[in-house]
Amino acid sequence: MKYLLSFCALFALAACHSYKTLPGTKVESHWKVREIPASPQQRGGDPEAGFAFIGGGSYIGSGVPYDFFKKKMAGNPDTVLQREGINANVAYAASVFEAANGEKVVSGNCFTCHAGRIEGEIVPGLGNSFSEYENNLAPFAKFLRIAMDLKYNKQSSEWQAFDDFSRYFRKMAPYIQTNQPGANPAFRLAEACMMHRKPDDLTYTKEPNYEMMDYTIATDVPPLWHVKKKNALYYNGIGRGDFTKLLFQASVLGIPDSTQARQAINGFKDVLAWLEELDPPAYPGPVDQALAAKGQALFEEHCSKCHGTYGESESYPNKLVSLSLVKTDPMYANYAYNSGIVDWYNSSWFAQTWPRSYFEPNLGYVAPPLDGIWATAPYLHNGSVPTVDALLNSSSRPAVWKRSGNSQDYDHHALGWNYKVPDNSKGDWVFDTSLPGYSNKGHYFGDKLTDDERYAVIEYLKTL
């Protein structure tokens, strides 16, 4: 069961403990704030079909034969997505589907990372802040290969349905081990898989297209209900153009080539339609409406220029804020700016065929929408701040903090996770902000608020 859980967690995707190739800090000084322009998107999809596609579609392309895991997966009814058929008794984070040759295979699905727990409930579309990638998956990749050798002939249809998945799983496994709990290495997963795909047709190539640094940088997972407001995807706004291809990218874990990729992105037109209708969960506790009204006035005075307005006059400005202005940890933005995946992607099938998507890296971070912010702790792009209260009061941010790992252990006053300051930086669910890429510095805009003003703003944020 341990290996099965690791397998379900791999899709979303401790550092290798070698910091020798960390990129240097670069601070862009030529601009402060940029507005991200909109791109044409594919509309008219079916939201219900999109939800079903995420939970059971064949967009991964290949996987482990279902018979291999059938007994271990039995007795895990899907009470979250409430799927029917063969997936009715499969945990929500995994899917059984037909590979191109007709074999039933199993792999992780989008909800591995994009269904999160809050106050004891699993919410599809909420980022999973309880994912654990601190274990090395390379031994499991080797175990799968050996076990398949023992069970199936390499000429069998089962092996053929497994082969593409196995290749990319082995290549990416060494690059996604993190050194922080809850941090998600999705960018590294895509980077490692694309490193071994030919750009024109996405077929496998043994020789890498570019190099990757030794250190694994990971992020918090943003909620999917923000997609409908955004003109670009990812924390640094690097993902531009057609969203169906951008949302589909993790499929490079198992698709054999661009022909199957073309078939898979058709389903993501429906996924985009589902995201257009996806709303955040309502705050479950009482709200002091008079205090929230005061907070709204403060928010609109101090915060709305970047994070938008809400209610009847709702708007979102899609602003990219430079590293020199926001001052949050620059490593993720710098890493993506310098990664070989950028040139690869912009010369690849993704950018060179219709509908076009492309990468445009910038040394800054997108000021996100704040719908459902109460449910999306921890905060900042790297998940280094446990509560909204600490986000708005930088002097109170803990350098090392420990949460229980229980989604019901929630602080309604500070709006975020209850936490303790441990004696050291070791142990389960301990977040260490001194590690490269995980600083809790920056976003000092709330420091100008008084305590009373800050809690008024927090009360208002509960209503979004």
C-alpha cells in the first residue's frame, strides 16, 4: 500500500542535498508592474464532460496495467468524485482508463494535486497542501520495472501499454524529491519529462534536450477556480496562449507522441468549461458583517489595484509584480527564467501548432485573485506563510513552523493553519523557511495596517 500511495502521488507531481548549481539571484529593475494581456481561448466545452474527463480520461496516455494494482486498489470507493463504472471503487486521485492499444491501465489524475483537504473535507479544485514528495520515488520506479518484467512478456500488450509511462517515470523520479512538506514539484516533473521528448512530435529521446539543476524547487498549488480570471498560468505568469495545452502539460508523463496529445487536448476544452463554472467553497464560519464592511474599504484602498475587486463590481487586473517590488523569494522565478524548458517549449509542438501556447518567463510573480483565500493556506507562491494574519504582518511570520497534518486543525481567527514553533527544523510537517527557495520574506504591503485594520481586512477576506 505504501508503494500504491506513492504511485498515486507521483502525477502531480528533499532536495538532492546538492546546492552547488543554485541559480544566482537576479532582480529586474527596469519595470515594477506589468499587465498581462488576454489570449483567445477555446470556448463552448461541456463542463460535466470536463469534470468526468479529469477523473477518468486517457490524457496520461499510458500507465501500469490495471491487473497489476487491482487487488490493492479494491475497497477504495470513490466518495469524492462519485465516479461510476470501473473507477467507482478506485480512490479519487487515481484513474483507470484505456491505453491506445486497448489495455486498461492506471495512473494518477489531476486531482492528485488539485483536490485539497480543508476542515475534514476534500474539495476538487483546491490545491493539495498535504502532498508529500519528500520520499525518493526512484526505487519505486525500479521496482515497477522489475515487477513488470516478472509478470509480463515484453512483447505483451500490457508491457506496451506500460512502456512509455515507465520511461518518463524513471527519468523524472530523481528530480521531484522535495525537502519541504506540502511543496509540489509539478514544474520539475514537466521539465524532466520534456527533457526527454523530441520537440516536434513529442516522441522519446534518450539523450536529454537540456540540463536540469540538482536542487528541487517546488511551490504551493494554486486553486483551479482562479483559472477563469487569469490571462496567464503559473505563479510567474510564464504560461501564455491556449490554456487547453497549458492545462494538459502534465500528460507528458505518459503520452507516446503528439498524435495522442492532439486527441487528449480535445478533452481539455471541456475541462476549461468546467473551470469556468468552478467556484470556491464558502467560508463555513460566522462573519462579522460590520467588521467585514470596514475591511472591504481598507482592502479596496490598499489591495484591489493588484488583487482585484469583488462583489457586484468584480474585476481582476492580471498584474505581474516584479521581484524588486514584491520582494518574495526570487528563486522560482529565476529558475524558470533560466530553464532550458523555455526554448524547448517555444520550439515544440505546443507552440508551433494550433492552438498555440508558449512560455514567456518574467522576473516577477502574478498577484493572484483572492476568491476562496480562506481555504488556500499556506500562503505565498512557495507556501512559506501559514496564515493570512502572518501574511499581512511580516514581523509575526515564523522562521520554522510545524502543523499537525490534520486538515481540521484550522485557525479561524488568523485564517490559516494552526501551527507551533518547534525546537528544530526536523520532523513531520515542519516547514523551514531558511532553505533555498522557501524564504517567507517579501509582500510587506500589509505591514502598514494597524492590528484592528488587519483583522477587519481578514474578516472581509472570509466573504470572498
